Amino acid sequence: MKKKLPTFEELSKPLAPLSFNWFKWSVVSLCLRSIGRLSHGIQLGFQYGFDSGNMLDYVYENKPQGLSLIGRLIDKAYLNGPGWTGIRQRKIHLKNILKEIIATNKESHKETVIMDLAGGPGRYLLETIQENPDRGLTVICRDMSEEALAG
């Protein structure tokens, strides 16, 4: 029999104090907020948000950094997590799709306009521009955070 997945409402409820999951996530939180801060990626996550454009750019770069050897090892483990590995693959697919659209539009003598409404520093957009010179390409990058855009 297939196990029933929890609903959003069930997942949104606070964990029962002293339950296994409460203990597990308390330990994870403590580790992230203490020794985890030796990792540059985890520092960025706390500073800008773990889902920010700055974090995505750091994940795309995929070069472990941190304070001391321990920090770099933590950062390497963090960057090699399955979620971030998938995000890097997503970037590859996104750039390939954009490349195809740009080429198709060029053949049809159409301009391509790319807009990213939460682009952060938009490094993948800058890479797309560099890889497609003279292609009738306009890129618009917006973000709520001026600091993220400047990154």
C-alpha cells in the first residue's frame, strides 16, 4: 500500500515538542547557526535568504569557500546536496532553452526579450548575453533588493 503524503496544513503545524522530528530539526538548526557559519554558502543564506539570487549565483559557481578547512568542507557538503545539484542542472537546461529561442528568433528576424523578475545579480543572464553577441537580444533583470542587483 502506498504511503499517504502529508498535506500542506499538516506540514505547517508546529512539531510536537520533544518528538523525534522536533529534536532532529533543532539539532540541524543549532548546527547551521553555529559551526555552519564557517561555510560561506550558509553565511550567504542567512544574509540574503537561502532562495535569493545571490545564493543561486553562489550555487551556480560551485566553488566551496569558508573560514578554515572545516568551513570549506561544510560548504562542499552543502553545495553537493541534491537540491543544489538539481539547481545547477536547471541552469544548464534554462540556458539551453534560451539559446534555442534566441537562435529561432534570429532566423525569423525577431528580437528576443528576456525578463527575469527576481533575477538577483543575474549572472546566468550576463552569460547568455556574452554567449549570444549580435543576436538582437534585450535582457531586463529586476529584483526587489537593490543590493542583490548590485551583486
